[in-house]
Amino acid sequence: MQAHQSYTEKKYKEAADLFQSLVKEYQTQGDMLASAEMANNLSVTLLMLGKARQAFEAASHTEDIFKGNNDPSRAAMALGNQAAALEDMKKYEEALGRYQESADLLKNTNEKEIRSLVLKRISALQIRTGRKLDASTSMYAALQDQEKLTGKEKTLKGLLDT
């Protein structure tokens, strides 16, 4: 698909335009699932362009479409996209809520690595907002979900174990 190729080649403006066209095309065809997927791709691309508000708007409510199609993994990814945009807009409390909902959805899937990444984002935001104890708990949960740990992560997990 040309939009994905443009994104891979870091031609973000071109990719955003193509993803936007695909969102509308799939909506016209009545394929809301494909439209939501393209909207999330658009969101990620807009974030790369530094357009956080537009990125948030692109991904807004797409999680509902994925939930309605019994796809918690993609619903969680949509919430993660929204959270990343909110974080860029410095709306940390709202971002934390979306990341937490994403992590909760991923808990019952096989997406342990993705859940680990989301929990690490939660931990970083909790540190940023002065919640160090909560951040430690989130990081510990992230490291428990992660299959392969780096040396630093093993040390950190050992410290958190105590």
C-alpha cells in the first residue's frame, strides 16, 4: 500500500494525505473497521508531523469500533495512539487514563510486549506528575510482562522485587 510505503520512507505529509483519503474511501464503502484502522495510521503519521491535536482527533472513538468488533488489541492500540497525542499536548492526566485503559484491554490478550510498552509509558508519566510510588508499581508490572529483559531491566526488576 502506497500510504504505508510513504510512511516507511518518512514521507509523512504524503503518507498523511494518503491515509486521510483511505479513511474517507473506506467510510464511503461502509467498511468502518478498515476506516478506523486507517484513521489510527493517520494518527501516528500526524504525530510524526508534530500535529498532536489532529492526531488525537484522527484516532478519537476508533477504539469503540474495534471493541464493537471484539478486537481488544486494536482497541488498545487506538487508545495508545490517543494517549500519545494527549501526552504531546501535555494533557498528562488524560493521557494516563487512556494508557491505563489500553493496558487493561491488553491484559487479557497475547500482546504482553505491547502491554509492557504501555505500562512503561504510564510509569514515565507517573514520574513526570510526581507519583513515584505508582511509577515503581507500573514499571514492575511492565517488566513482569516483558519476555526479554536488558541488563539494566534485570537489575531494575531485581531492585523492585525487594
